Amino acid sequence: MTNLALNVLNAKELISQVGTYGLLAIIFAETGLLIGFFLPGDSLLVLAGVASSSAGLKAIGTQMPLGVLMVGAPVCAIAGAQLGHLLGAKGGARLFQRPDSRLFRREHVEKAEAYFVKFGPAKAVLMARFIPVVRTFLNPVAGTLEMPAGQFFVWNVIGGVAWTEAMLLLGYNFGAALAPVIDTYLIPAMALLVLLSLTPILIEVLRERKRRKADPTAESDQESEAVTAGATSGRHRK
């Protein structure tokens, strides 16, 4: 909870500094550039929704146009992910063969790759939108594993729209409903909203664990596929 609160504080400061178009650029960078994984996309979108409500000036210190956000955020999220997929398709495994640094961790790539193999291409692209770090690295991983561009685009659009609009509307409705007392409840409420946004993913993970317990051989098969994909730069298997 403390980390979430701190993340919200950082997002609030970012929004007040960069404004609407700076926010859209950050959404693009978080989903399209490998160095954007540390950006607080969920919190930024929720707080942008608050900033577009009647409580915007009081809670965030700025007022954002909801219409611009509702159109611009999904466009930037989709465009960023398409760039990530393109980088993976063009760069292949070479894209990830570099030493760890402040802006790159091999473990992030491995996590995204395991997620891709575990849930399958379509579900992984859709669900990764709601998981920080994974949503940054899964797009180039999908390109590296040769997920067809057309299939990726369809699920990228669905995921990009669902993620951005859900976060924005959560923030907007929260801001409008609690405008008179929003200063008191902003930080804990934002943390709760981000947790609620992760609920569908947590449910899916729990279902997957239950399925693996019922069929232990499935887990070992998936691990073998992940190892093979990572070693050979992978090839998407339909």
C-alpha cells in the first residue's frame, strides 16, 4: 500500500508538470519504448481522469479536457505497443542481448516471455495492459516470438482501449463523486482504484494456478516451451 501511495504521489506531480499532451507522450513511451517501464501508467491515467472532473483543479492543480484524453490516450497506447511489436519483429533476440542496467533488466523480458507462453498470444496482449512492466516488455517479446502483426493489432486495439478508458473513467467518476472531500481521500482511493483494476488479472492468475494443479503436466510443458522460445528467439506457435 505504501508503494502504491508513493506511486500516486509521483504520478500527481508528473501530471501537474507535463499537462495533457505530456501525459499522452508518457503513455506512448511506457507501452512502446523499453526504457518506459518505470513510468506509472495506471496511476497517471486514473489521476488524469480526476483532473478532467469537477475536482481537477482542487485535487490535481490542473484541469484536463476529458474528450482529448478519451481519444488521445488509447491512440497513444495502441501506437506505442505497435512500435514495441515492430522493434521486436525487426530486432529479434538481439534486442534483449545486453547487460543489465538502470533502464534494462533481463528478468523483465523473461517475465513477459513466460507470461506470453503461459496465457497464449491473444490473452497475454490483452491482459498485460493492466500489469506494470509486463505491458512494456510483452510487446517486443510478441514481435520477437513472431506473433502475426494482424493478430497483434486486433488484441492491441482491444487492450489499449479497455485499459485507458477504464482507468480514465474510474478517475473521472471518482473525482466527480467525491469533489467536496477529495483532498482527504485522494491517496487511499487511488491506491484502491489501482488494486481494483488488477482484480480481473488476479482472478485469471488464480484460475490458471488451479488449472495447473489439476493438470501438473501442463506446467512442465509450458516451461519447456518458454525455455525453447528463449533459447532460439522463438517462433509464434498458433
